[in-house]
Amino acid sequence: MILQAENLEKHYGGKNNLTKALNGVTFSVAAGEFLGVMGASGSGKTTLLNCVSTIDSVTSGRILIGGRDVTAMSGKTLARFRRETLGFIFQDFNLLDTLTGFENIALALTILRRPANATKEQVRDVAAVLGITDVLPKFPYQMSGGQRQRVAAARAIVTKPALVLADEPTGALDSQAARALLESFQELVRTRGATILMVTHDAFSASYCHRILFIRDGRVFRELARGNESRKVFFDQIIEVVSLLGGDGHDLR
Amino acid sequence: MTSAELALRNVRKSARDYAVYFMTLTFGICIFYVFNSLGSQQAVMDLSSAQSMTMRMLNSVVGSFSLFISVVLCFLIIYANGFLIKRRKKEFGVYLTLGMERERVSRILIWETVFMSLASLVAGLLLGIALAQGMAFVTASLLGVKISGFHFIFSAAAIGKTIIYFGLAFVLTLFFNVRQINKQQLIDLIYAGRQNEISRAPRPVAAVLFFLLSVLLLGVTYVMAAARLFDSALLLNFMLAVGAAGTFLFFFSLSGFLLAAVQRSKPYLRGLNMFVLRQLSSKINTTFVSMTIVCLMLFVSICALSSGLGMARGIAAELRGAPYDATLILRAETEGGDERSTFAPGALDSALTESRDLTAFAAASRSAVFYDVSDAGVVFEGPGGVKPVLYLLGLTDYNAALAMQGAAPLVLGPDEYGVNFGSGGAGWDRALTKYCAGGGSLTLGGRDLRTRGSLLRRQALEVSTRRNPDLVLVAPDELLAGRQAKKEILLINYPGSSLEYERLCLAALSDLKTASADGVELSGLIETKIQVNDYIGNTTATIAYLAIYMGVVFLVASATVLAIGQLSEASDNIHRYRLLNKIGADERMLSRALFTQNLICFGAPLLLALAHSAVGIAVAGQITQRIAGIDISGTSVAAALVMTLIYGGYFLATYWSSRNMVARG
């Protein structure tokens, strides 16, 4: 298991108006797995991602990543752990506009002080998998949205992190670019053995995952594994659960 | 809502963006006013006539400098304005998208500029008037005069001048602004924040070529300066133009060159180096102009500081140049300032006996005859091949003169002569030491004489405001018979209270302006220690003060430009640093990246300015040493210290506050 979350609780507010954003969440992610997390806004899925990504701390419970308990870490150890073990992909790409595509990807390696002579090769390898070799010399403003997000994905994956955390990565993309990105995620999982945890509200994006956790009111509401079903069937199953989530379930935002 | 109201609201709303612009303007106006009001400060001081002459001279110097300074400040305004417009572009784009006509947008922009200009003009003048009060006290203490009671210093002329100069600058910025908004496509305005400024940066190959060209141009300038190939105004202007162009190209191509030079190397792929370099090159359009200005301002500052401090230090040496209370020098009238003719010795004594009452000074005065020695075959050259004026003085006269100063007498062996040199700086000293050590043989009255290193004396022999590179050879009295005199000096020490005898002395001698000896017209010049101290203490101190003042002003101005640039850059870049933090760069890495960036921005102009001034001071030093006998090269160290304190302080402050900005963001 790459990630083991045990009985996570996250409370906000004081005695009188206690909000339990996470209320006993337990799940695990195996190496090489592509896990989706779905839920309506306010369900606690962003809090979950923040806790797993060590940006936020839990009130109680344990998070083991690669066998190490991140809830017990603090300060510099945590920053270093985050840098070396986790990769991030954000909804709004977050590329540095002053750097070329190549440099944006290479930056993740240079920050880790990885040896410079291997950098070029590593960047080219990951770019080839994601189909962005052509845009490497370009600046972000010269790329399309889909290309930018794939560059961001390359940056997250190039350091070979134990776990990649993607927060609504298709949120700012059109359907075609989203499809291309999700296919590259699958490719990364298949060829590089990457482990991806993706938070999304979009059933179509979710249908590319191996397994999906549905979060509601700070708990795991349902879990759905794709198994050997086709993506189409999996998609229908997802839609079914989403409608069960109720409330503003049809419009998960 | 009228355009003016909208503009006023905009100014209030974007106060943070305008703060940088406002501060730069206010600062510039303040300095300009203080500088120009220097003249009116004398009104509150009790100045002697010599001192007010000094002030008048200062005023005219300030007048010609203020044009230069206003050009620099004008650049400062346009530069700060550029920042502003860049930040406001998007807003103007939105106005246009909403259907506002370009004329209306321009009108809003004009109103905004007018409001800002008026506000900063008022603030700058108020600050300047306040600062001028303090400056009056500083000036007064330097001139050694008292300010009786409190006077409010207010120079209407300086205010008028400030308003006119800055009015012109504002009109110019207005023109730039309106043109910028009118010229641009709507899409460029709306996406202004997102675009890199990369477009105007030269391509890597071009950057390398430009860089090499700039090095070549600077090399040409340095060689021209070192070889002193600037005798004519045309050549001088050519040299300055080439130097300025070289400096400009240097900064234009610097980041591109660095990028091209290290992009393929390993350090580029280490830590945040590539981010830092890209940051620098993405800001090329604004940075290279400001860096050029800063570099040239620093150059002026270093030169002004080191010569100012050099003069200040020279004052102490000058005061030693008054060995007696007064001297009267009698010599042949010159025609066109060339070699003076010679005359029969004794002219001074005969002129003095003509019904002059010098009895009061009889015990403490003595005349000395300086003979012509052009026939002795002296082979000596000062620094730079300059031949000094040579005199021959009898040993008795010389030792008497030394005795009046309280110095030990010179003892000559057989066939020996002594060498006395007033002052002139280290170069002269070295040359003379070498000359004396070499024996320096010469023939006087049929006898061959030699000298030794221990016979070289450095004693001033007359009271003079001028440091005197004249060379006096001291020979036994018997060799002087039959020689023609070149000048005769009456050395006077006052027997009592200086001021009273000064009056007596001047009264007795002031009409000895002309005399004649065997048909040669002679002129007399009396100088007293009190006069010299007055002159040196005022003129030199004031000029030194002015130079130091200017140096500091330029230093602070250039550091301010850099600090503003870097801080505004840091605030623009907070999102980038936050992003770096998100993808794993820790605080230490970010701090180091900020440090490197600030270091390059502050260091590059300083380094080039230092190179410029090393050449400039070496050349200027030779010239001032030749003309005034002032050695400024040694004070460059002191100047460097002052620079380090001010400039380094600005650098650290900028680094710390930009780090704080990023940490808080």
C-alpha cells in the first residue's frame, strides 16, 4: 500500500459550532493505482486532499504514505517529505510563465537537487509519454490549455513521486483536452507505475479511474471499483451513485 | 461621472500601485528643490565677501548641474510611470471592452497623471523646503559661519525652476502614457499582466553579439580615456557617447548573454538558478533602461565622492602650505602666463626701503632671492613628463626661511646641493626621490654638484592658496654671484596678535603691486595665512561639500531606482514564489533566489560603474594632480566605504523587505 488513511477526522470551529469536515475516513491506495475521489462541494473531498498532501493537519487519525506517518511529521521534515514523495497537479495548471515547458518540468528536478546531467533525459522521457515533446521549447502562453496541463502533469511525475495528487485537473479543460489528459494519466500509471489520487466532480473524468471513493458529509459514502468492466459501463455506474448522493448531486459543484 | 471624478477615484483606489510612482516623484522633486535653493541659503548667513563669492560660484555650478540632474530625474519619472501604466493596462482594457471610447480613456489617464503630478509636486516641494532648512545648518557649519536666529529659507526662484522643469517632464510622461494606451491593441491591454516582456529581448545569438559589441565599445572608451585622446570637445563628446552606448548595450544584452552562456551548462539546472535567470531576462525591457541609468548615476556618484573626499582631505595638507603669517612675492610681469623673465637681484629690498614702515616686522621678516637656474643642465621630469619651474636659492636664505618655520637647517657637504619641493602629491614625490637617489648631477658656476636622498626636503616656502609644484635647488651662497633673480620673497611672521598685525602688514604693503628693476616691470603679490585659511576653509570645503552632497544624492537616487524596481518586482512575483513553494521549494531556496536576483540587479550596475570610475578617476587623478596637485586616488577607498554603507544598506533593506513580502504572500 502506498497510502493508508485510518479513521481521519478533521474538525473546524469551537465547542458551539463544531464542523466535522472529515468524520472517520478510512481508505487505502495500492501502488500503481489510479484512484478517484468524488463528492459534492462541502462533502470534505478538498479537506481530504489537503490532509493527504500534508498541507493541512488532521484532528485525529493516521496517514501513512510509503509506510511513514505524515501526521507525526513537522516543519522541515514535512516540507522535505512533500518535496520528495508527492507530486501535485492543480486545476489552474500553475506553470511559471517565465519558464519554457522544458524548464517548468526540469524545475521539479532541480529543486530536489537531482544530478543535472540526467535532467534532460528524464524530462524528455516523461514528455514523450505525455505527448508534449513539441511544446517543450515553448512558453506557457504559447501553449493550449491541454498542453499546459500535461506539462504540469509532467512536472508532477518527473521526480517519480510515490503518490501524485491531482486536484480537479480537468476543471479548466474542454472535453477533448480533458480526454487527452486522462489518457495520459492512464499511460503514466501503465508505463511508469505511477500512483495517482485524483479529486474530481466530473463523472466522465472519474470513469478513467480504477476505483472511486464517494465522499459525503465527511465519510466514505460508497466505493466503486471498475474491475474488468468497460469504461462506458463504469461511467453509467458512477452516474447512478452520483444521483444517489442526492441533494445537489446532479450538479456536484 | 466625469472623467476627472473617475480619475480621482482611480487614484485613490490604486493607491498602492501609485505609491511607488508617488514616492519616486516626491523624492526627485525634493532633491531638485534643495539643490537649487542652495543659493538662497546664504541670505540667512553672515558671510564675508570671500564667502559670498564662494556661494555665488557654487550657485553657477549648481545652475549648470541642475540641467543634468533634471534629465536624470526626468528618466526617473518616466521609469516609475512605466511601472504604473503596466499595472493599469488591464483596467483600461476593461473600460474599452465596456464600450468607452479611447478619447475618454485617454482623458481619464491625463487626469490621473495631472492629479498625481500635482500631489507629488506639492509633497516634494514641502519636503524639499523642510530639508533645505536642515541643509542651511550643514552648509553653515561647513563654512564656519553662524546663523543668527531662525530664518525660514524659501527660494521662490528654486520653486519656479522646479515647477518649470517638472512641468515639462510631466507633459512628456503624459504624452508617453496617452500614446501607449492609444497605440495598443485591446487584447494586449487585457492580457497585459499575463504576457512576458520577452518580445524585445534580443535572441540568444544577437544577445551574445550585442554583448561583445558593448565590451568593444567600452574598451574603446577606456583606451581613449587612458591615452587621453579627448583634447577637443568633439573627441570628448565622441568618447562619452561611445561609453554611454556601450553601457546601454551592456545591460541590454546582459541577461540574454548570461542565459546563452549558462543555459547549456550544469549550474543552470541546479536549484532555482534557471528561474532566477528567466526572471531577469523576462524583465529586460524595464531593467536594462534602469540599470543603464543607475550605472551612469553611480559613476557620477563615485567620481564626485572620491574627488569630494579627496579635496576634503587635501584641505589638511593645504593648511600646512602656510608656513609664515604672510609673504610678499615680487616677480617679473608675465605676458600670456609663460616663462617669467629674470631681473637683477635686490629689487625687493630697494622697493621696500622706499618710505615703507615695516619697523613693526623688522625682527620677524626676511627677504629671500630665488635665482634663475636654467643654465645648470638639470635633467628632471615630474609625473607625466611635466617639467617643473626651477629656482635656485642660497643656503643662507634657505636655512633662514627654515628657521622662521621652526624647521631644522639643511647642511650641505662639499660639492653638494639640496632639493626642496613644496607639495604636489605622491607622483612627484616618487619622481624626486628617484632623482635625488640617482645623484642628479648638475654644473653651477663651473662646479659639478651632486645631491643625495637625504638632501630632499619637503618644505613650503611661501604662503599660497595654490599647492606649489615648483622645485627649489639649494646651493652654497658663493655659487650665486652674478646670477639673475627670478623672484624675490619677503617672509613675514607677525610678532604678536595676528589680526592687528595683519592690518598693519596689509596697510604697509598693499600698494606694492608694481615695481621695476632695470626696466623690467615687476609685480608684487601679498598673501597671508589668514587669507589662505579663509580661502581654503571656505572654497575648498564648500566644493568638497558640494561634491560629496552630489555624490550621495546620486547614490541614493540610483539605489532608490533599484529598490523600487526590485520591490515592485517582488510584489508582482508573489504568485510565482508561492507556486515554487507549492511544488516543493523551501524557504531557504526562495530566499536564495531572491538574494541572487537582488544581487545581480544591484551588483551589475555597481561593477560596471566601478570599472568606469576606475578609469575615470585614474585619468582625472592625473589631471587634477597636474593642475591642482591634489591626489584623489587615495580617497577612492574612503569613497568606496561610503558607497558600501549606503548602497549596501539599500541592497540589504530591499532584499529583506522583498523576502518579507514573499513570505507574507
